[in-house]
Amino acid sequence: MALDGIVLKNICAELKSTLIEGKIDKVHQPENDEIFLSIRSKGQNIKLLISASSNNPRIYITDFSKQNPSNPPMFCMLLRKHLQGGKIVDIEQVSLERIIKISIQSLSELGDLTIKELIVEIMGKHSNIILVDRDSGKIIDSIKRIPLSVSSIRQVLPGLNYSLPPSQNKLYPIDITKQEFFNLIDSSSNNPAVYKFLYSNFIGLSPLVAKEICFLSNIDDNVKLDFLSNEDKENLFNNFNSIYNLVKNNKYNPVIIKDKSDYEVIEFSSLNLMQFGDLPKNYFDSVSKLLDYFYLTRDKIDRIKQKSNDLRKSISIKLERALNKLSKQKQELLDAEKREKFKIYGELLTANIYRLEKGLEEVELENFYSEDLEPVKIRLDKNRTPSQNAQRYYKKYNKLKNAHEVVSEQLLKTKEEVNYLENILLALDTSTEVEELDEIREELVSEGYIRKSSSKVKKSNKDASSPHHYISKDGFNIYVGKNNKQNDYLTLKFASKEDIWLHTKDIPGSHVIIKSEGKDIPEDTLLEAALLAGFYSKGKMSSNVPIDYAERKHVRKPSGAKPGMVIYDTNNTVYITPSIENISKIKKLD
């Protein structure tokens, strides 16, 4: 995902219609590579964000604000000196390159009218924001200074003449003729894939748009140029031309494409992309609103991932320890279950004690517990009497019998802990809000799995996160817990006794509640709720996932059980295969 030449042209058109004749009231620099211009234009206060970040260079109108440093950086002070109080008189894109020039008219120290150009270069790690005096063409300063030691090709330093970045020798795509297009195909060397040919030869054309042109032309984008028929070339040019007619006439349709879960953004464009089929799309009436949404959403997802990764690392370590503990306990239980043979050894020795004498190392006796009376060999301690050897085996038996009882109890607790920790990891994987992670952290602190942060954290004024809320095709409300706190709330407080509770059988997952409102639950609604229970579980990628269901009155929480842990009485199980396609068909309200 990147701001290509077409998106930049859309941005430039939007900025021109909104900011021309606007007055720059304030300049802020909250980050080393990012500035905000507060502009009064057409009776509105507008914020223009300009970033030269290596990862996310961008320029657009935003509703977002950042905290500014108490001591403004030098570049910020310089911009205030030259631009604050100035009027924006022009905004232009250089060709279809990712370069925008903002011309600002202001008074010099001598009271003369001057024009400064704020040049924004959107070029990945080479992105920059450069202030230039238009009359002299000299650089006043830049947010990133590029000396000779950094680049021998192009320096960006105060006092040097400004020059555009080196040309890539690409063609301007707007108004290119069919013959020029065909000649370019015929003269192309190395026989590249079609989409590579397009983005390698035309200014501002990204791989994304190149693939869209191929899709509209019904051509595999990886097909080599030599395999194109004349009809393919005609289709390719016609769709190429159609795309650039939209761009030429500023006919944009800003859109974001999301993944099947309708959560993460996978692409954005100023054009309505058809290559993504029926994936969820969000349309915007302004490219700035699209970019504001995209970068804020991505920032939120990044923060959630960072925050959840810290918790996930801690819980994964504890889960690994619990699983190792469980494995050892299972082995101990298997060993303890072998105790019966020691009891038999003791009884056989006691029954035959009159035949035995001290000093034997092994004895073979008839096993009267066996149907065939098969003989059994018993190891003896030659330093003990036969009676003492018998007592030694009885003690071994009793020790293992007691161990079996203790280990069985410990095993149940360890299984519960493993199940609990797996539920925590599942909740971390499905969290979509910072508040949900905060709830999980609070729970882990209260359960003693992590320490409370020593630093004072300002309590959020935001409401607690809410469960997922769906409506079945029959009109029934279905709720899905996002974490253990919500699971307990849904099942133990929110649900009525006659409501239906669902959960994956022996698989970590969310609690699901169907609100019955005193009505019988139709089979379709039950299956939709079961799909949700399977989807929001560790078994979401499996087939034939068992889902248990029962009336809420048959579900209870044992005393001392961990959050989210319940027991239930039911013989009702339905098998489903969760899929994003099926889940997306269920109406979601939150």
C-alpha cells in the first residue's frame, strides 16, 4: 500500500479546492519528520498533515491531532518565520510524480511580498519536506538534510539550488495515443510481465493500478508481453486509457479494501478497484478522509499488536511451563497406575513366605491372580527377610496409591490452567480495541499471572468494551464474548435462564448467548450461533467443530473457578465448519 501518483493527483486536486487563498495560522512539528499546518480557509479551520516518515510518508487534510513538544524543533521555528501568516496561492503536482509544491505568499522582513515553496517529496526512505525561495530557487532548509556523504547524486542543504529528484525516464500516461502505446509494447526489451511493463514505463502508475488494468482487460498480470494477442493489446490500451481519463478529469472514487474479516485494510486507492471481487469495501467522499481513516486504523492495529505481543509473550511462556507440567503429571499418573503389580508382589511373597529364605535376589512364584496361573518373577533385596521384602512392595503400592490421588487432583488443576491460558491467547488474537487488551491485562494481574505496572497509568474515561453483537436471519440477538470478563458477564449476569448458551466442546473459545425472549429458537438461528462459537474459538480453522449448547439454567460456575470457566449439563452437540464467508453473512451490529 502506498501513495502512488494517482492518489497524489487526487490529493492535490482536493487541496487546491480547499486550501487556495487559505491563511497559515500555526505551524507545529510533533515528530522529527512530520509537520502540521493549521490553515484558515473558506471560513473553516483546517489541519494539513505532512509527513516525511520513511515508513508512512504522506500529505492530506486531517481531523487528528498530536501532542507537540514544549520546545519546537529548529525546522518548525524556521517554517513559522517564513510561512506563518502567509497565504497559499498555488498547489501543484509535478507531472504525475509523488511530489507536491505548495506556494505560499508572505511578507519578507523588509515588508516585500515573497513566495516560498514548501515541496513535499513522497519517496519512501528518501521522503523530504523542503522549503525553497521561489525567486532564487535556493533551498532555505529541509526537514531532512542530505549532504554529499549521504548522497553523491543529489544534495539537499540550505543555500543550494533546489533540483528535482533524478528522473526515472518514464512516460506521462495521460493523453498517450494508441499507436504510442503499441509502439512501446513492441519495442519493450526483456519481455516483462504485462503489469511490470505498465508500472515500469509510466509515471505515477503503481503495481496495484497496473494489475487493475490487467484485470479489467481479462489478462493475467503475470503473462509476458510476447504472449499478448492484438485483441489483448486493444483491451489493455482501452482500459489503460479509461483509467487515465478518470484521472485527467478528476473523477475519483476513494476506496479501502479490507480482508474477509472486515478488520484489516489490505489496499486503498482513489479508483474503484474491481480486482478484489467481493472483499469488503469502504468508500469515502474525500481522499483525505480515506487516508485519515487508513493511517489511524493502522496505527491502532499496530498499537494493539504491540500491546498484545507483550502479553502474548508472557502468557506463552507460562503456557509452555503448564504444558510441560501437564506432561510430567500424566507420566506420573501412568506410573502410579502400575501400582497394582506391587500389591500383587507383596501378597504373593506373603502367601509363599514359608518357602522363602533370606539372601535370595529373585524368586519365581505362581501368580494366583492370573487366570492361567502364569509364573511371575519378583526382584528381592537379598539383605532383607522375605517378610521385609513383602512389606517393601506394600509400601511402594501405598505410596503410588496416594500419589495417584494427589496427581489426579493436580492434573485437573493443570488442565484447567492450560485451558485458561489458551483462552487468554485466543482473546489476545481476537482483540480489536486497546480497551479489550486493558481488560485482559487487569484480569491477568488479579489472577496473579503478571505484576501490576509500577508506573501510574491514567485511567481511561472510555466505556468498557462490549461483546460482539449479531442478529440472526430469524431476528434473534446473538452475543459473543471477546474475553473472559465478557464471557462471565454474558453467561452469569446478562443471559436469562431460558436463553441458549453455546461453546466449543473441549476447545478454548468464546461464550455465545442467544437471547430467546421467551420464544423457541429456530434451527437456522442455532446454527448461526454455533458458527460464531466455532469462529471465535481455537478451532476456527478446523472442520466439523463440535459445539455444545444448553439453556443458560444448566450452566454454572464452580466456586473458585478461573474467569470464563464454567461447567454445564447437556447432551446437545452440533457440528459445524466455521468460515469467514459464512460469518460475513450474519448481520453484525458492532
